[in-house]
Amino acid sequence: MGGGRSWRWSTWVGVGLLTWGLVACDDASKDAPGGDAEVTPPVDVPEAEVVEVADLVEETGELPPDAADLSETTELSEVADAADADAAEAVDVPPDPPCAAGGHFVEAIYGQVVDGAGQPVAGARAQPCLRREDGTLLCLRPEPTGADGAVAITYEGFCITELTLRVLLPNSSMSTAYCTVPLPSSGRQVQLAAPVVLHATEAPLSLPPLGDGAQARQVDFAGGFSLSLVPDQLDSDVAAYEDLAARRLDVAAAQLCTLPAGAPLAAIAFYPEADLLAPAQVTLRLNNPWGLAPAEQVSLHVLGGLHCTDAAGEVLHEGRWVPLGPATVAADGAAILYEGHLPCLTWLAITE
Amino acid sequence: MTRLFSGFWAGLGTGRVLRCWGRALWLAALLLLAPLVSCDEGALDPEDSSLAPPREGYPAGPYGTSEGAVMADATFVNPDGSAFSLRELYADGANKLILLSTAAGWCTACIEEAPKLQQWHESHGERGLAVVVAYFEDASFNPATAESAGRWQTRHQLSHRVVADPSFLMAGYYDARLTPLNMIIEVETMEILWMTTGWDGATAEAIIRAKIR
């Protein structure tokens, strides 16, 4: 009998502890995010999706846009909607004046792509990347140009602070052009001031066989210039060392969208456009048709392009010229030499 | 109740009672433990991710392409040439969210985004975030291949999954003229929680942190 009595006691104790546990559990659930009994989520929304904006802010350290306007508790979709509100507003509201200072509402880009002879290029892609007011980048996927080389890109517009065009004829050895396009002070459309010119490049006069790709070698091009490089450092989606080609142009013929600082003397277009993996030390040797005096220095610039990174791994801005350093006229006055880092093969420019 | 406690104290000295009392305490402890375990199920404990059992099948339709819809299974190509389906991510019980992003070789915005995705993979991957980049075109606008997807992964030093989307399946989910797409999917239901074109790190981070605690 004593044992049975004790068993009943233990049952009472167990039940008591269980009750306490359930109460504690219930209290804990009230403290848990999404567990507040005061919050009644919509019938079709799982309770787990109800979060407090304050929690989001505390944990992310960032306040979702318009979060202050939200109630204390809200659904995730509402948080996201609130965050998108500014962008949606920019799309739905007429452009004057939805953009912040420095922003321009653009919804269409028009222009033309031609070759070095001024003939329209069919099948070209004029691919814009747009910097939005919040600093983020968005790239457009254009349709190929038709027989007239016309570029006509329309989209649901938004406010941008920067527009860069990358223009190429896919699967050809024509050079890729980059343009930083001025934004209109009024109106929603961008009309390129001049056609974008794609130049045919030329195969090298001599291209050493690949052999040991880690070894530097000199490649001689028509137009009186040579470049020593390491094939293994050539990083391109488009083509390989064996496809290397280039073209030297005087600046007027190059018809560049954007000119480098200083008085330009010449420009060189490369194919394929490629990143050169660091440490890419090259030697560029150019003839000197300008009669520059021995030891005189000119400046070498590279055009930022796709995947173009400098020695520190920093991305060079597409369409912007970046100074590389001085090139020096040799003692005999016949050649101009540059020895140093080259971030990528896109375009080079020599300026006084 | 008085009798109960007086009996308890009276019998406390006997060995039999002590054994019964010990059993009772064990019982009480077990009973106490049960609700604690069950009430903890509601929280997503990151430490438990790897212990989650696999899921079978795939959520039923109807499927859709907008926020709130269930995403249909889709098949892509791994860099090694093998097939990869969203079903695989669903089957892995450790996955709680999928961050699915599109990328192309010509897309400078995707290049800018790549390190951020890698960062999220490193910070949230073990807690249930599966980052997937669907690479759909190379720099010359050619359809992606297993090789070009692999090159993208290598070039940007990505340890999360990168797959080729040669037929650009993801174009059905957004205005494909604007790239990249970033989409967050809840794995348990394969519901599309959120989508945006371009980068909106603050909102994405808030959702990820709210869902993966």
C-alpha cells in the first residue's frame, strides 16, 4: 500500500511539473518572434511568416525603406513591398520630377552601329548597363541590330545616374566598343550623338605558337607595334591566345565614343577583349611616326571593359580611360616603349 | 491534500518509497522535457539544419512565376555536365531558403553582385541558405554551356552552386531584358517569397535573416 500511495504522489508531482512546463512553454512561445498571442496573422499566411520589422532592423542593421510606416508587425511580403516602393513609384509616376538630383529618368536608347567604313553592322549588340540612383547596376539584354544597324532599346524606365554601352558583333573579331553616354537633361530617351563604330582587327604579323603558355613572348602586329605577353594570363570568354588580333588607328579614324585625357596620338583596339590575370607585366613597343625626341614621354591609357581588373583586383569602370603610366621614346628615337602592368586587352590610347 | 503530504513525509524513510520517488522524479523529468522539446520545434535552430530529414517528392502545383506562387521544378546543367534540378535542393532537408540569381557573361551588374552572393553563401549557407546562380549567356550572348558556367564560377571564386541555363528558363520569371534577377524561395513549400531585378541587398538580407534564425 505504501508503494501505491507513493506512486500516486509521484503522479501528482509529475502532473504538477508538467503543468508548470506547459505554462512555461506557452510563455516562451509568447516571447518568441511570431508567437505573440496579440498577433493574429491573416488566415492564409503561415504564422512563421509574420515577423517584426524591429527584429529585421536589429538583426540586419538596416532599415527597410518605408519601414517606419509599417505597423509593429507585418508580413515578409509587406517588408519586401515596402522596400520596393521607391522603385515602383519611380516607374509608375511621370518622370518629372521623380528622380533625385543627378538622376535622369530614361526608358529608351536609340542609336546606330556601323563599321570603320561607316556601313551599318547587322547582328551587333548594343548592351547598356544602367547605374540606378541607389548605386546598384542593372544591365539590359538587347536584341541584335537589324540590317540598318539601328539600336532601339526600350524598357520600363527608371531613374539612373550613369549609362554605359558595350557594343560588339558577337562571334566576330571586330573590336568591342565602350561608350559612357551623356544623359539627357530633359526627356526620357537617349539618342546617341553619333554611330558607334566597330573596327575590324587584324591577325598578328607573327604569333609564336602557344607552347608553354606560362612563358612570355612577343607578338608583332601590323601598324608598327608589338606586345609581349603571357598567354596563360589571357582570361577571355570569347576567344583564346591563338585568336589574338589588334588594330592600330589614329584617333580620328578610331571615332572613339570617349576620349582619354590629354591630346591623343593613337589608339589600339584588341581582340578578344580579355582580362589579363595579375601580375600581367607587358612590354609594348610602338614605332614613332610623330618624331618625338629620345627620352620624351607620352602617356598610355587603357579603356575599362568587361572583367577588366587592375593589379589589386579592382574592377576598372567600363568605358572609362585609366592612365597606366608613361611610355618613353627610346634613345634612337625609333620606338616608344612601355613596360609595366596591363589590366586587360580592350583599347589602348597614347596621349601627349 | 494534507493527508497526501503527511503520508509522503511519513513514508519518506522507507527504501521502497525512495525508489518510487526516484521513479516519479524521472517520470516528471521526462514529462517536463516533452513539452519543452515540442515547443522548440517552432524555432528554426541553425544547429539543427544538418540533422533535418530529407524531403520526398516536390510540392504540388499549381505553379506560377510571381511572388507567392509555387515554383515549378526546373532542370539546369552543372559545370561537370550533369543535370541539376531544383528538386535536389528541395530534397535536402537542411535547405530552408534558396537564393536564385541569374547571371550572364556580358552582365557587369552580375559581376558586381558575385562577391555579395558568395558572402551570403559563406555567412548563411550552413544555416540553410542555398545560393544558386543560373548562368544563361556568355559574354558574346551565346547560350550558356557547362564549361562557361564553370568558368564563371572559377573566375569569381564562387563556392556556391553555379549552373548553366542554356535555354534561359529563368526568362519566364521576370522581364528578361533586365538582369540580374534575384529570387528567394522558401524550400519547404517552394513558394517564391520575393523577386527583384538588380540588387536589393537590404531587403534580401532582412528576409534571409528573418527566415533563417
